[in-house]
Amino acid sequence: MTLTLRHIRMNLLKIICYNVIVLIHYCMEKGESKTLLTHDAYYPEYVPDPQPWHVARRLCLQRSGSLVMVSSTEEIQKLNRFLRSLNITQPVWIESAGMFQKNGPPDIYILEFPVRPHRKSARLRHKFLNMEALTVCAHLQLDPTCHGLSTVFSYAISSFIKEFQLQARITGNDLVHLALLVHGSTTAYITGFPSDASWHFVCASWVGISGKWVIWVNGTVVGSGNSLNSTNHIEGDGLFMIGQDQETYGGYNGDKALCGNVTQLYMWDRLLVDAEVQSMGKLCSAVPSGLFFKWNEAALEIETSLQTRRGRSPCEGSKIQPQDQLVNSGLYPSLHQACVAFDPASGKRINDSCSTQRGSVCLFPKEQLDFGFPGTSFFSQVSHEIYSKWEANVTSFVENDLTRHVSLLSAILSVMDSRADIITHSDLLYLTETIEKATQLDKIAVPTEVFISMIRNCLEMVSRLINPDMAEHWEDLIAQGNYLGPLTMLENIDKLLWRLADALWIEHKSFTMSTKNMDIHLEPRRLAQMSCGCVFKPSVHASQFSSHDEILIPESEIQRVFSLGHKEVMLIHTYYSNLLEMLSRLEMKTLADQQADKRHHIGQLATAVISATVRDVSRAENVPVSVQYTLSSGIMVEYSKQVSPVCVFWNIMVGHTSAWSSKGCRVLLSPSDVTSCFCNHTTNFAVLMNYMEHRWSAKEESILTKLTFIGSGASLCALVVTLMLFTVLDIPKSDRTSVHKNLFVSLTCAQIVLLCSGSAVHNKVACMLVAALMHLFFMAAFSWMLVEGLLLWSKVVSVNLSEDRHMKYYYLIGWGLPVLIVTITLASASGKYSADGHCWLSVQNGVIWGFAGPVIFIIMVNIMIVSRVVMITIATAKRRSLMMTLNTSPEEQVSEQIRAAVKAVVVLLPILGLTWLCGVLVPFSLVMAYVFSLLNSLQGLFIFLIYGVYNTEVRNTVNRIKERRKALNFSNCASSRPSSSVGSSRPGSSPGPGGLDGQTVTTSHSSSSLTQSDSITHSFDKTRHLSLPCVHDNLNEDLRCPDTGIHLSGQCTVPGGPFSNP
């Protein structure tokens, strides 16, 4: 019994061990039988075009795949079944297992570019600094059968693509020519080396000071020169890419991609000498001096489809035949070598001449054929959808990028229909980029129907992406710091519709598309046949449709566009019905808040979004027009009555940022649930000091604009008259009058530019020029206001009565300082000098402080000066009142002091710019905005009244002109009638009023009356008054004027008037 149990146990143990071994063997066998034809990992494709083996292989590699390779019975059977399912009976090219065996120790890292790939590249993980000189060396091996341009490497910066490049060109005479590009400047193509499929050591150097450049091949100089982009440097923070020409920053240009291999690339920040280059080619070691990048696998960011391998260093292979290297590497086999084909009829592999023309089977790994899809569940389904469709049509390549994009969009829409619940914010990011790429695809050699199909698929995708159900995913995307959002779809849709309009115009076709979330209509129109405005109402099938929603291009705008020479146009209308619900579901800041950065939010979206575009296809441009639109705003009922609607438009600004803007839009009508708007661009004066970009309602903007233009117009006329008075009248010359004139000139120019600024809003260059001129002239006005204050201080406070002229210093402050400030502001604005919607300094990036800062400083200085002058004026008035204390009461004395202080302030306000103090408070109060606009737009009128009408010098000059005319009339009258006069050496004579018998009474001042104090005489000479003798009422009285020491400028009163005849 015991023996029996022992035998049973042993048998059970043997059975268990046997099963374990079988299971292990089965698992191992299963793992080994995992073939390249497994559908889950790879996808086969039959290429029917008869080609030599190396061409067939190149085409597979160009699409990031390879020829199919079979090495087991199971793989042969699968390949045979695949070909028979396609009714393929002729042999096809396949890969040989031995072709990938590499010889030599794996001591260096080699990048392989067998054909011109569309995406294969390697990027350097290096932080580049500005480089005054640069040398790049690498070992290079080119494919002799790949004629045309090959980019060895390219360095690009965000602002300039072709910053530093080395290009190779293989011509029909089997020679490789090289050219160096530096900041867009290129050398001539020079003969580098024979196209012999062997390794060559190539170096390229450039020095910025002289523009010197040198190209070495295998240690020998093959080309050099000077003045290649001299006096410049290569900018840092760029992207260095091996094997690709960067058509865009970090992009690809497959037509100029590298065909060959690259290894051991080094970089120096200096010019190497010949001996150093020769030693590196022989010793396989880089010169350490100036070396800042050394070849290292960890320093490369390699695109996943790029093939790499370990191999022997080319600089040690001088004894190895180049052809042997290439044949062993399997890259460029000899055409006389035997290649492997598969015969479906016999189900066996056969050897055949590589030059034989046959079809082939390519094998594509899924991760290399999924358009760079993110590794999400959604795009896994998209990949499966693409492959399932390709599986039904595997007999041809995809024709081009556009038809490839159509297939991609169709697959995405199919998955969105069935599995929309698995979309994530990462998927949204890629889908947004997919639509953006669609806007850049070329329609050349593609039927219009295919292009329209792609546009329709894109529009359908956008409609689903802006569905309110996607709000949560958009919120997650924005939370990751991305500025992409649902409103960016509007920009891409506009670009797509422009492309679609251009395509439809050829056949004069219309296009209409209505989905759940948007309505689109394109229509060609001849403006000569349009007798009224154009109205667009969205389809009644659109979600959230309101019968009130419409957009109108007025008849006057149609006529204006026609008068500009636009005869035939495409009208593009779009309507987004559910954006309101989408944005209201976002729990965090909307895209407009994110992109507006620190700008104030103007409100919450309360209606659908509607647009109209007039496109002249013949000129490939959009024509700006004013529009009137009406939208239902039922959501406004839910808010307080204090909330008022604001008409806005989505403003695409510089720097790829966008936001809602109300500039130029006003509310026409706003009942409880409907808002009618009109959009056009205007400018108002209050914006000049609006450094916090406070926003006002359309009504408030309109009032401010009217105040600005009315006041500025009146001020301009008043300033011109005042300037004419100071120029034409014989006013005594002084520093003060010269300063006045310069102030009036700068204010006049500023007002003229301000009034004309509205016409430059639509032209970016003109708008920037207008902003710069306004900045200059207003800054000049304030600089002369500062000069006015300094001159006042010197004459009143420091009591400097010297007649020394200081105008050269005043001109330096008045005109030199503004030019300096404007120049610095322009240089530091980085292309964002003018604001959006009006021609003035930008608020967003702080450029406004290039004006507001100096203005506030000047105002503070002038306030201090005015305060001191007022104190002196009050003290003077107090002393005067003390001298008159016997005749005045204390109340009258205080009143006199107050009157003197107020008069001083009122007189000095316009020329010292103190009214601009209100501008500092504009962002905080609408009342201050009104006061500021009114006071400063009327500044010129105040100046005219104070310094023209009530100016003592002007009035005295006018009086002198009158006196001269009277004197001239008197002289003419006296010389035209007979009279007797007694010659005298006295200063003057006058006929007596009561002369009898024709006698003339002659009177004169005594010496005391004519000889005044020096100061009074100086005043007499300076004012150039006409002195006449005094005649008393009674001729019997003493004819001398009283010796009072007071200068009598004018005449004494006589009966019948001072110049009356008896």
C-alpha cells in the first residue's frame, strides 16, 4: 500500500512537471511566434508599382516603415494569405533578415536618414547663447541615388528661420556641392566631395566681425570667403535640427531633408584653423578649446521614427572599403547584388537581381503611422478606424497631405460619433492643432470636391468641439496653462472659410451648412447688381435660434466698397448659437479672461455670436466694412437693471492673443431681450490718459468723443488765431514770448494730429505713425509747459531780472526731450507701440507710461511752482492792503488777497498744464473723464482768451497801432491845410484849441516833465508810447504839466478832443 501511494505521488509529480514544461514551452513559442504581421502592432500595405528593390525599400522608409521581413513558417503563411487575399500571384520584394546585421564594435552613435523623410529628425538639447563665431563639424555619408538638396543641419530662431544652415546638393555628375547659409545670406555652391557613398568629414565655420566663412572636407579647405552677413552675430535661444530644413520654426520641409547618415557632430564658438580640422579627422578627438557641444546620445532628442544604430567610427575606417561598409549596413546595396523576393505561387522566398522591377509589401508600425497621435484611448480608436479603412484599400499610397487629412478627419468624426465620452483635454489640444494644420494645406492638383469635403469635415468637427458638453474638457485644458479655448475655433474657422471662398469663386458656387451649434453661408455677389443692403439671418434649424438674430451690411457700405474698385465679392456669414451656453458652463476664467491677462473684463457673453465678411477673391483680401447686427439677449433679464449690454467683437491682436473688444461698437437699441448694435472705429481724447484701460459704455464713449472733437476743433482755431497775433503784431521780443510761441505751435500740431487720427485706425503702419506723432507733439507741449514754469520761477521766485538769453537751453528741453522720450519708447515697445482700436499708446504692455510718466512729473513740478507764485502774490497783495489800510476794511483786504491768488492760478493754468492733473484720475471716475476731456480739449480756447484777448502786451500793441493810425491821419490832415508854425527845438507841439486869428498856440513840457527816472524812461522806451504835449483847459494857466514823476502815456483832455481844431 505504501509503495502504491509512493508510485502515485511520483506519477502525479511527473505529470505536473510535464505540464509546467509544456506550458512554459507554449508561452515561449507563443512569444517567439509574435510576427511583424500581427495586426495589433503593424499594418501591411501592398505597393503594386514595379520598382527595383532599393526604390521599393526607399518608398517604405520614406513613410516611416520598412519592407516586410519574414523569418518563420508562420510569418510566411501570413504573408502568403495576405497576398492571395489581394489576388497577387507575382513575386514581391521583401526585406532580407541578414541586411540589418552590423559589423564592427558598437562604439559610436549613428543617425540614419535612408531617404528624404517628412518627419525624421534629431534636435540638440542645448541652450544656445549669442554667438559671434561658430564652427560645426560632423562625419557625413550621403546616398548617391538621392539627387537634389539635402539639409545636413539647420539652426533657426523664432524670429528668423534660416539663421545657420549647411546644405548639400547631389547633381547628375555624381558630385556633392556644399553651401553655407547665415541669417538668410548664402554662399555659392562649391564642389565638396564625390558622391561615392562613403564617409566624409565636413566642417563649416563663420565669424561675425568680418563675415569670414570656411568649409573643409576631409581636412582640406574647399571654399572660403568674406562679408557673409558681416557685423552681425548668430542669435541664441534657437533650435538646432539635424537632417531637416526648418520650413517653420521647428517644422519640416521633406523636399530638402537629408538622405544619408550623420555622426560625431561637434560645435565650437570660434573659428578653427586648418591644422585643428586635419587632426580631428585622423585622431577622432575634438579640439577642446571653444568646444561647447559634444556628440552624445543623451544630448539628442530623436524623433521616434528615425533609425539609429551603434557602429564603428568613420575616422577609423580609412582601411575599410566604403562600398563594403554600405553593403554591410544594408543602406545602399549594389544593384548587381541578389535581393530577396517572395513568390505567392510557391509560398517561398527567392533571390533575384536587385534591379528587377517588382511590386513590394511595406510594413508600418502603428506608432509611426498615427500622425503623431497622443497616446490616449480616443486616438487609439482613431488609429484603429484609419487602419480598418486602409485595410479595405491597401493597393495604393495615400495621394497627398490633403487627401490624407480628409481620411484623418473622417476617422476622427466617426470616433466622435461613437465614443465621444472618452475625449480628454489632451485630445482637444491635438484636435485644435489638426484644424489649424488644415488651414495651411495646399489645394494644388486636388479636385474642388475633395477640398470642400475636408472643409466640411473641419466645420463638423468644430461644431462638436464647441458643443456645451465639451465645456469641462476646455476647462481642464485652460487649467493646464494653455491659451487655447473654444473661442480660438472662431479664428480657425475664419481662415478655413477664406480658403473655401477662394475655391468656390472659380465655379461661382454658394455653400451652406447648418449644424447643431453653428450656421454658415457663403455666396458670390456682383456689387453692381446690389441695390440694397445685405441681410443674413441664420437657419431656423440652428440651435438656440431667435427670429431677431440677424446681421446687416448697409447699402451705403455696399456702395462704398463698390466705389473702391471691388466689383465681385464673396459674402461670408457665420452664426454660433451655443457659445453662450458653452462659456457659461466654464467654472473658471474663460479664454477671454486668460488672454486679456491683467486687462479688465468687460462683461459676460449674453448672446449668440454672428459675423459677416466681404472677401474680394480676385485680390485675395478681406474688405473692411461697418455692420449693424441684432441679437437676442434674453439672459440680460436675469441680471440687475444696472447691467447694460455692451456691443463687442472678437479682436485678433498682435502676438497671437485675442480678446473681446468694444472699441468702435455702440448700442443702437436695447429693449429687454434684444440688442441692436453698430460697429465702427472711432477715437476719443480721454483714452490718452487711460493707463488702466477702463471701459465705458457706448453712450459714454459717444459723449466723450463729441466733447473731444468739438473742444479740439474750437481750440485749434483759437490756437491758430493766438499764434497769428504773436507773429503778426509787433510785440516786444523776449524769452517769454518765444516760449509762448513754441508752446502754441506744439499744441496746434497735437490737436491737428488728434483730429485726423480716426482715419488711420484701419492701417497698422499709419496708426503707429499717428500715435508716434501725437506722442511727440503732446510731449513737446508738456516740455514747453515745463519751460514756462522754469521761466516763471526765475522771474518771480528767484527774481532773476537779467536779460541774458537762455533760449538754446529752452529749445533743448522743449524739443530735444520729447524726441528722446519718443525714441526710447519706440525702441522698447517691441512692436507693440500703438493700441488696438485707436491710434494711441498701448496700455497692455505699459507703453502708455512713456507719456503718462513724464506728464505726471511735469505737472508735479509746475504745481510746486504755482504754489510758490501764489504765496508771493498773496504776500504782495497783503502788503498793498496794509498800505491802503485807512481806506479799506479787513474783509476787503482778504477779498483782495483771494482775488489776487485766484487770478494768478487762472492765468497760469493753461500754460502750465495743470488741467491735465484730472487725467490721472480718469480711470477711477467717469466724471473726471468728462471734466478732463472738456478742460483739455478747450485748452487752446483758454490760452486765446487769457494770452490773446486779455494780454496786456497784445492790447498795448493794438492800442499803439491805433494811435499811430490816428497820428498818421492827423499829420495828413495838418499838411493838407495852411497853417503857421513857429519852429522850436521842443519835443512836440500841438495846435491850441482856442487859437484866434489863425494863430497857433505852442506848448511844451518842462524839463522836469520830460526827464523821468531811469526805470520809468526804460519803461517809456520799451513800450514805445507816443508822447504828446499836455494842453490845459485854460490857456491862462501854467502850460507846464505837473512834475509828478509819473509818465503820461497819451494825451491830456482838451475840449473837443485831443486833436480837435479850433
